[in-house]
Amino acid sequence: MGTLKVCLIGCGRWGSNYRRLLSKSCSFELTSVIDPTQANFRPLSEVDAEAAIIAAPTPQHVLLAGQTLRMGWPTLIEKPVATSLASLRGLKPYAELVFAGHLLTYDELTLLALKTMPEIGSVVEIECERFTQNPVARQEGPLWNLACHDLSILDRLLPNLIIENPKALSDSKYYEVDASCRGIAIMLRGGRGQSKSLRQTTIRGENGTLTIEESNSRLLLNDRVIASAEGSQSPLENQLQAFHQFCQTGSAFTDFSHTWRITRWLEEITSQQTQFLSRRLMAGL
């Protein structure tokens, strides 16, 4: 399969990023751009396309994806694909066509970290920090908007990842999660409103420490820089390449099962967050 005709649904900030890359892509031909905020947008039956990319607001993801998937189009859906398993379940009949837009699993630093993981030995602790100056979408809040990045990275780096015993605090700007995975301590921190962005994953093992510094585009082993992604393809470009391959083979790391796991973990964390906050309120804290 050579160049694929693709329909882009969504004209916001992320839609603009996709449009810019697709316009110069050798793998895709952008045949249609649809703004789903318009009441009478063009019916998909009239669109000349073989695949779709959905970069609309999160509450519209499942409804729009249902339409593109029923057309038989492999569909890249921006993260979070859904904010509940109940909603995501509606896409299950078309699971083999779903590609989740967890782009950081295709980041050069994540892939280099995956190759380096054996050098630090058995993992004992993980700390993820994700603070941004950018506004966080109100529809899902900082936990669903930001922590899903960290969970998708960890799902790639740690085979058979599970999230156990989560406890969480969160509001409209900040989240803090403590959990575990088979004895590994996991801490997630993030939000908006910082003077500068900080995006970093620190993985401590029995034999050393691996640090993914997204903010500085570099990978550190025991505080020594071992690789830099400066000047490399962006994660979004890598993701588009992976999506093109998915359209050919039906295989990708960020398939339906991956987004199902991420959604389940976030739902569990959110549930424990409510209980945790309730206990604090009852204790008068």
C-alpha cells in the first residue's frame, strides 16, 4: 500500500498540527478536512478517503469514530480516546480498526529507553512528572489529559503493567497519584500553571536510574546523558508513520487493547480519587 487517502476530522490546535504534517506527507494524501463543530458538516459517505484521523474535542471522539469505523476506515483517535470504559465499549466491534493517539509511545526517547531498560536491572520505583504551561482541556481535566501520557509510556516500557492500590488527589489544575505494580512504587504528578514546562520520567532500578527528560529531549543513565532526540522527527511524525503501517498490517502498539488498559487504569484511579477525597473530607482535612 502506497499513499493513503485520509480524512482529518478536527480543526483545533491538534487538528492544525496534523494538517501541517499531512500536507507534506509522502504516505498520506489529505483529501478532506471536516470541522465537527459545524452543524451541517459534510457526510462521510461523500468523502473520498481510506482512513481517518480524529482530532476533535474528547466528548466527540466515540461518536465520530463510530461513523468512520462503520465506513471501514482505520481510524487514529486522539487521546484520550474516551473517558470511560462504558463509552469505549461502543467501539469494541471495530477494535481491529482502532489506533489510539498515544503519541509518546512512538517518541525517540521512549524507544531508546526501552532498549536501555535491561541496564538498570529490576525496577523498584517510577516517578512521572508532567507539568505544562498550556491550558488543559476542561472536558477531561489534568488527570485524563496528562497522566494518560505517562501510563502509555509505562505500558510500553514495563511488560504486563498493572496499576494496583491507586490513591489520588486531583482538581482542575493538578493531580497526584500513588500506586504500585507488583511491588514497584509508582508516582504520577502533573498539572498546569508552572512557570515552565516539566516533562520527565524517572525509573529507578536495582542497578541504576534511567531518566527520560522530554523537556530537554534527552535520555540519562545514572545522571549521564546517553542520547539526545534534538533534531529527530517529532513524536507526531513517528505516530503518523506507525498509523500508516497500521493501515497496512492492522498491527500497532497503541491498538484497541492498549487504549482499553489506559482507560481502565484512569477509571480505577478516578474511582479511588473520589473515595480518597471523601475520606479526607470526612476526617475534616
